[in-house]
Amino acid sequence: MALTDKKALLVLPWVFVSIASFHGAFAQSPVFACDTSKDPSVGSYGFCNGSLGLSERVQDLVQRLTLSEKIGFLVNKGVGVSRLGIPAYEWWSEALHGVSYVGPGTHFSGLVPGATSFPQVIHSVASFNSSLWEAIGKVVSTEARAMYNVGLAGLTFWSPNINIFRDPRWGRGQETAGEDPLLTSKYAVGYVKGLQSSDDGDPNRLKVAACCKHYTAYDLDNWKGVDRFHFNAKVTKQDMDDTFQPPFKSCVIDGQVASVMCSYNQVNGIPTCADPNLLAGTVRGEWNLNGYIVSDCDSVEVLYDKQRYTKTPEDAAAQTIMAGLDLNCGSFLGQHTPAAIKAGKLNESAVDNAVSNNLAVLMRLGFFDGDPRSQLYGKLGPKDVCTHENQQLALEAARQGIVLLKNSAGSLPLSPAAIKKLAVIGPNANVTKTMIGNYEGTPCKYTTPLQGISASVSTVYNPGCQNVACAESGLQLDAAKKAASEADATILIMGADQSIEAEDRDRTDITLPGAQQKLISAVANATNGPVILIVMSGGPMDISFAKIDDKITSIIWVGYPGEAGGAAIADVIFGVHNPGGRLPVTWYPQDFVTKVPMTNMNMRPDTSTGYPGRTYRFYTGDTVYSFGDGLSYTEFSHHLIRAPTTVSIPLEEGHPCLSTACESVELHSSKCPNLTFSLHVKVKNVGDRHGGNTVLLFSTPPRVHNAPRKRLLGFEKVHVEPRSERAVEFRVEVCEGLGVVDEFGSKKVALGSHTFHVGNLVHSLSVVT
Ligand SMILES: *[C@@H]1O[C@H](CO)[C@@H](O)[C@H](O)[C@H]1NC(C)=O
Ligand SMILES: *[C@@H]1O[C@H](CO)[C@@H](O)[C@H](O)[C@H]1NC(C)=O
Ligand SMILES: *[C@@H]1O[C@H](CO)[C@@H](O)[C@H](O)[C@H]1NC(C)=O
Ligand SMILES: *[C@@H]1O[C@H](CO)[C@@H](O)[C@H](O)[C@H]1NC(C)=O
Ligand SMILES: *[C@@H]1O[C@H](CO)[C@@H](O)[C@H](O)[C@H]1NC(C)=O
Ligand SMILES: *[C@@H]1O[C@H](CO)[C@@H](O)[C@H](O)[C@H]1NC(C)=O
């Protein structure tokens, strides 16, 4: 979403607030159509008749609309059709990690002053716990429905952001599920299900409508003068098919998402919102989207105005709608579609199509079923927002995402009884809003790290720097050193905030900002007890200096941990919670960003230019920390129970690979044999504390077709009691799990030896014909 699009942001933020005087003083009511209490005649309309089928109702409505009324359903700020009893509806609401005030469809008020603010997505993802993501989505949609019922929120939420965190500098990486396509796919499916799944189990009904964005290959905002509105992402067919597209495909097919948003950027010279192959061809055609395609705000204007992709605005309107766009965040299609039709550049039937897709989603949400307060979610209201249970889940999510990166013997966990004074230092030590990241809402309440820690021990606090930018001139070096030298242990809470990494703000360096390193090293050097460095950030940081500094006994990454972040940090520090989070992205050294331009989209290395490739799947250079890294206060070991050593692919008679040696066989999805096998693994907790273990199954395929050197095939989060064990089964589909995408984007199964890794466990599997 363009926060730069002030126009779209500022229009009519009050669409939803209608005063229902008959409900007493200033009660706020939801916006909905087919209100027979206001006008009994609407009951006779087919589109209001719940006993008709969905498409029949949609068709009934569309054929009643004039062209200009239809055009009102092409833009986010819907105007409604009063003659049919259809009120104005604002499509744009957001709920990335809690109901958000970003987007004009949602507001907080005296009635609902805040909503549960979960950790920023990059943090929740580090839990590697799919049921957590679904549980969060479910709470968010309950709070959203509760707010809708009192006129404070819409029903269509443009979340989640499922772009791949391709480059560590990206300011919006914090919103994503990290760098891995499988992890991102699982996150997308879990969160979308939590948001959308209807309480009555009807797959055609939506609790709220989610939106997977930004389709596609969007992961650069503003870097050294290159901005997302002008950027042409040059993406190879192979990277497209095995990195950028899989999360969207999963979101549409497995998550059954009700909407996909196209991005600002071009992909290989074509703006995504005007690309018929990407929209009508892939999302609508191949993946069979049951929902609507919406533009970013306002990518249609951007492709005309900034990219000069079309000669006239009418061409931009015609081309995007014909490409498969249904809804425009912004006003561009409202202004220019009539002229496009008049000029014969667009048929009204294409508009009918788009409007039908939009209205079908509103219908599935119950918008045309009369007063929602007498429907499935009718009892939800302000009392269901920020409940104790919901806030407990925010705390639980914050705990589960915390990643322990370094822990020397005798450092963590700290025993509160053994500590007379704890020094808490750093510009992020007592922050509130920083903890919730962007696309935020007003939280129920905050627990800052200092408050969380001070609940158990006596603390002395010094921010060390004026803010995270940590200008040398504002350093409080002596005070910080003094505080640390007089304490039994020291916790430094450092990192970033939205002034360092944000929408429209990519980083140029990935070291800690300003003089933070200087402060940390000096404080660490001034102490005798344990020194715990906590990095609060969305993107990775090159903290090599701290990794090798023996004075720094522990390092923890806490993402942006949400409203309960401080309590969760304290729980980890004092051992109330045994950390089990894992890094969802590679932490590169700073020299990665000095060598690699952010604009180079290639995932695969290029030995001829020295380009090192990106993410753990392709990059082989030094890392500060790796994808999947994360320690525990206990120790786990992994053992193979059983797995096949050979898998054979049946080929039809006369297949060339039966007579000649092939390195791979082509398997179109239609021809892919329905073959699966299982890997049974045992996880033992060999330490003396209970804890969660993230069991990551990686595979290394044979080195054909520039395949990834390593890729995540599956993951499972299990809780194991001390001195006990748990069995985990991974089911691997042969075509998915052993498949690779070749240089032309075709799916192949690589023949030969595939190596599987789970922790230290290694297993080889031979694939033969
Ligand atoms: C709704 O549709 C059903 C099925 O066609 C029909 O029997 C019924 O009369 C309709 N209800 C109204 C109020 O028109
Ligand atoms: C409009 O529809 C007519 C008749 O189906 C078709 O021939 C024409 O190509 C369409 N025009 C556009 C711009 O799609
Ligand atoms: C810590 O932050 C909280 C919340 O903003 C504030 O009330 C409190 O005064 C701060 N504590 C210190 C010691 O600055
Ligand atoms: C660490 O402390 C010692 C003694 O207090 C001092 O000599 C040295 O310069 C300090 N090193 C750093 C990097 O501050
Ligand atoms: C694959 O096989 C399983 C188990 O035999 C079956 O349940 C499933 O429907 C099959 N899937 C396809 C796509 O044929
Ligand atoms: C995963 O998250 C759910 C929901 O919070 C929780 O109940 C479960 O214990 C978590 N699993 C593990 C292994 O931590």
C-alpha cells in the first residue's frame, strides 16, 4: 500500500460511521445492504434473497445496475446505490498482525480504543508454528467482526504480505514471512484460513476476506534512488517459478484466499496490474481464484503517470481491466473507465465481470443478508476485542518467535533470585510503538521490555543513545558504562525501528545504526557479569562484532514482538519460557550489501560476475547467522526411525529415459504420479528443561538445472519433555518434494541422490526410473 498516496488515504475516513439514533445515544451500526427494516421492498430483490445461489444473486444485482453504478464498484471507496438500498462501502481495511488503522475502512474510537496487537509477521513466523498463525488469524477476524458490528471496520482486509524477503535491506521485509517459499506458503495458508474460515464451516462463506499481496516479485521500496513505482524487476522464468510465485499459488489454491493484490513494479517490462498472463492467465485461470484482484494504491495511476506504460489514461483503464483487474485501490478506474468504454477500448461486459467478482466476495461476507447483528457473528461487539485470552495469545506469539542466537555457559537464563541489580540499556529498552512495527493498530496496552524485566528484578535503566539512530553526539557512554559496572548482569536492547526500515525506506547498510556498536562494546567491556544483547529489528543485522566478543555472553533477536513484547522478553531471560524460535532469513555480513545491488533480482549465483546468489537456498558465502538458526536452553537430538532409500518413478513405455541416462524427467502436473513417501524422525530432548523444537527437513537435490543447494521440504514444531522423545512424520510428495524447476520453468524430478537433513541427521535417497 502506498502511504505516499495521500489522496487515497485521506478520502472519507468516516464512511462507516453512521449514527443509528434508534439504538440510543450515538450507538454505531454496521454498514450492510438489504435492510428490510428501512425499506421492506428490498426483500423482493433477487440479490437480497438468501435462498438463491451466489452467482444467481450476483447476476441479479449486476443486471440491475447502470454503467455508472457499476463503475462505483470498481474502486475502493464504493459509493453505493441508494435506490437499491446499497450503502457506500469502503473496501480498504488492513489486518497484518491485528486490526489496523492503516486504511480508511477501520477506526478506533472510545467504543473500541484498541485491538490486540500481535507481533510483526517476521517475528510470528520465527515460531515455525502453523497452528499459531491460524490461531492469530482467528482472533484478528473475531476482533474485526466485532468492530464491524459497531461500524468501526470493514470486512475486506488487505493482508497478508506474502512477498519473499529477497534482500536484507528491504524496509518491508518485517511484514513478510521471510526468505523461504515453503515457509511463506505455509504462513499464508495458516493466516488466511484463520482470517477467512467461517464459524459455520461453510466454505462459501467468509468470516472476513483476506488478500495476498503484492503480486508479484515486489520486494524493493526505495533504494539509492530506485523506487517501487518505477522499478522493473527482471526475473528469470526459473526464479519466478520456484521463488516468487509459490506463495501466491499456495495462498490461492490451498488458502482459498478471497483476493490477490497486484503490485506497483513491473515484472520483465510489464506492470503487474496490466499483465494478462499474470492476472487472467495465472491467478484467475490456472489457480482459479475464487475472489477479486485488487490493485495496490494506486498502481493503475502509477503505471500511466509514472511508468508511462500507456499513452492515455483510458488505455490504462482498459488494459488493466482486460488483464483481469477487478478493483482499483484509488480513483483512477472510476474516472477513466467510462471514457475507455465510450472509445471502444473496453466492453461493458468486462466491467460486469470485474464487478461480479467484487460483489461475489461481499455477498459471501453476508453484506447482502440484512442486519449482521442478527447473523452468525451478530453477538460480537466491543467486549470481544482485547479480551484476556486474545492478549494472552499475543504474549504467547511473542514468546514463540524469540530467537536465541548465542548463549555462553552460565549466561541465560538468569535467575531473578541471584540478581540484586540488573542494568537495562539501549534506545529500544523502554519502547512501546516500536514493538508493533508497521501496518499496526492501536494496541490494547503495552508492556515495554523494561517494564517486563522490572517486574522480576530491580533494574537500573539508561537509554545509552537518544534514539535508534544513535548519533555519536548523543551517546551517554559514561552513564551507561557506570550502570552496567554496578549491576550483576546487563541487558542491552538495541536495533531498529520505522525510522531505519519501513515502507518506502530500504536500508543501505545492514550494520546496527549509528554508534550502537560502540555503545554495546564499551558497555560490555565495562562489566563483569553476563551481557545480553537483544536486537529488536525486522531485517537482519550484521552483528559479527558481538558474535565474536566473549564479553557478550548472549544474543537474542526479538523481531518487533508486539504489544506484549516486554513480558515475553522477560519470560525468556528468566527461563519462564524456553526459547524455540528460528531465523526466517539469512543474516549476511555487511559486505554482501556493498557487493550486491538490491535491484538484481536473481536468486541464483553467477560465477562469471562473482554474484553470490541470495538466501540459504543459493548463497554459499559467509553468513553472520543462517536461516533456521536458533538455540534452546535444552538440547535436542534427531534420529531416523525409517525412510525409503530408493524411490522409483514409473515411466510410460517408450519414454526416452528408459533407454538413455537422464538427469531428470519431466513431469507435467497432469502426468505427475501420485506418489508420496514418509520420513519418520525421532526428536529426543537430551537436556533437562522442557521446550519446543522446530524440526526442519531440508533436502539437497542432485546438482542439475541449477537446483537450490538446499531447500526446506517441511517443518514441524514439537514440544518435548526433558529426557523424552517424540516421533515426527514428514510426508513428501515426490513431484513437489523431489521436483526442481528447470531454466525454462518446467517442473522436473531430478534423478539420482537426494540428501535429506534434519539437524545433524543425514539420509540419502536415490531416485530412479
Ligand atoms: C427467494 O427465492 C426463492 C427461490 O427462488 C423463492 O421461492 C422465494 O419466493 C424468494 N423470496 C422472495 C422474498 O422473493
Ligand atoms: C467487444 O466485444 C465484441 C463482441 O464480442 C468484440 O468483437 C470486441 O473485440 C470487444 N472489444 C474489446 C475491446 O474487447
Ligand atoms: C518506560 O516507558 C513507559 C511507557 O511509555 C513510561 O511510562 C515510563 O515512564 C518509562 N520508564 C522510564 C524509566 O523511562
Ligand atoms: C576495555 O576496558 C579496559 C580496562 O577497563 C580498557 O583498557 C580497554 O581500552 C577497554 N576496551 C574497549 C574496547 O573499550
Ligand atoms: C493420491 O493418493 C491418495 C491416497 O491414495 C488419495 O487420497 C488422493 O486423492 C490421490 N490424489 C490424487 C490427486 O489423485
Ligand atoms: C503452537 O502454537 C499453538 C498456539 O499458540 C500452541 O498451542 C502450541 O503449543 C504451539 N506448539 C508448540 C510446539 O510450541
